Amino acid sequence: MIMRVLGIDPGSRVTGYGVIDVAPGQVVFVTCGTIRTQAKAPLSHRLNEIFDGINEVIQVQGPQVAAVEQVFMASNPNSALKLGQARGAAVVAVMQNDLQVHDYTAKQVKQAVAGYGQAEKAQIQHMVRVLLNLSAQPSNDAADALAVAICHANQFRF
């Protein structure tokens, strides 16, 4: 049995996504990328771009489940609110496609991928590349999304 997992790293300007296939004893890279919104567009338009982008990834890749990183408390409340809204747009896109959503904290994701809950972004990128046997390093946002998907794969029991 193979389970296709969509990992999402939400952001109001750049939302990362990563898709992996999970089977007993193996995790296989499918695709990854980013949804880049128009920086000068109003937030409502950017949220719609995120919704449409995640919806398109789901339609093309056909995941069975989605894992989304939870919002962390940023030092800037305005940034945290925008991040929460971006996350909401992504979650609604997932729900509109009748997929289950699983939430993971940044600490859980880092622990699952790097074995250390305080790992730096560079460590996460490196471990994602190693775990998925990638020939090139994915962008920060795509690597974070793949890490979220890997975190969910670690939770899944066959």
C-alpha cells in the first residue's frame, strides 16, 4: 500500500509544498515547489493565490492526505496574523478536496527530520535531501514542506 502525502509550509508571500509517496520502509520523492504570491497585491488576493495554488497541486498530484505546519508565534503580531491567514487558505483548499489535514509544530517537524527540535533551516534542507535521495537541494520553503510530509510519514503506521 502506497500513501501519497502533501506537505505544506504556509507563508503569505511564499508557500512551500512537497509531495512524497510512503510505503512500508520507504519514502519516495514525487515533487516539490513553491507558490509565490504577488508581493504588492492585497492580502486577500494573495490568500486566493495560495488557495488556487494548493488546489492545483492537489488536482495534479492526487495526494490522499495533507500535513501542514502550524503557525509559530512570530515576534511581529501582524506577521503572525498574515501567516495564520495563509495557513487557513491552504487548509481550506485541502478540505475542499476532501483530504484529511494533520497539523505539526515546527519542533515536531525538525525532530522527525533532523532528530533535533531546534535544528537550523540548513540542517533541515540537508536532511531532506539525504532522506529523499535528491540530486539537488530544494529551496528553503519546498524543503520545509517536504519535511512536514516526512514528519507525517513517520507518524503513519502501516
